[in-house]
Amino acid sequence: MKFSELDATSWPALAPYLDTCLLPVTGLAGAESPDEMTERVAAAGAWLSPIERDFKGRTVTLPAYHYYDGSDRALQELTRMCGLFRQSGFRFVVLVTGVAGLLPDLAEADLILQPLQPGEQPEAGALRQAITDMWKGAAPATGSFRQIGQAQGE
């Protein structure tokens, strides 16, 4: 579900079932042209859409975190946000981006889904398996639990 589909009356009843938040991270720095911004947003959406479709009854897609440039300050803010999501009741925090290598390993996130190579397209089965493995507390057989991408053989 998207955050905008929930309201003050439905959230308390649904919260126990919607234990996983998805945070799209666009990776804008502020100097991009409008067409570059559009490409970044679309890339994050391409990686997010299969997860939203497959796990609608258990995940909540939060508003996108657009301006993340990889700086120490930006990383600190993203880390803080992940902690706040947990405090608000989410058991699992998943970061999703369409920019290869944008997000470093972040202990506060349970899973980071991002391409490993520029232009890599998401593979729905691998994304689905990564989320399922996260919920089971199992590491995927193909390698890194933090990043999913075809370069890992998925």
C-alpha cells in the first residue's frame, strides 16, 4: 500500500499487518536538469513497482527520499530516518533505489535493493525472494543480503 491509502481510522487496524516500510531513494543532488530528475524518479519506481505489486498486503511505500547525494550528512539523515520508521512501528525497513551503488551498507536498514551496474533492470523474482528471505531472517543463497542485482547472478 502507499502511505496515501491509509488514514487515521484505518491505520490502527492495519498496522500489525503492514510491518514493512519501503523507502524509495531517488538520489538527487539538486543540480540535475528536469529530464535527469525524471529519469531518477522513474528508475526508483521501476525497482519499487514489483515489490509493491507482490506484497501489497504487508508493505507501506513511504514518500520518496529525493535528495540523497551520498555525503556523510545525507547518510546521517537517512540513518536517522530509518530509526524513526522503526520507532513509528515498522519492524522492517527496506531502501529501494534505481541508481547503481547509491546506497552503502546501512545497518539501520534491513534490506537495500539497488542495481549493481548502471542501467541494470530489476528482476521481479529476485526482488521477491530478497524480501521473503528478509522476513524469514535467512540470507539468500546467491550472496549479499543487502543488495540485489543481476551482477550477483540473480
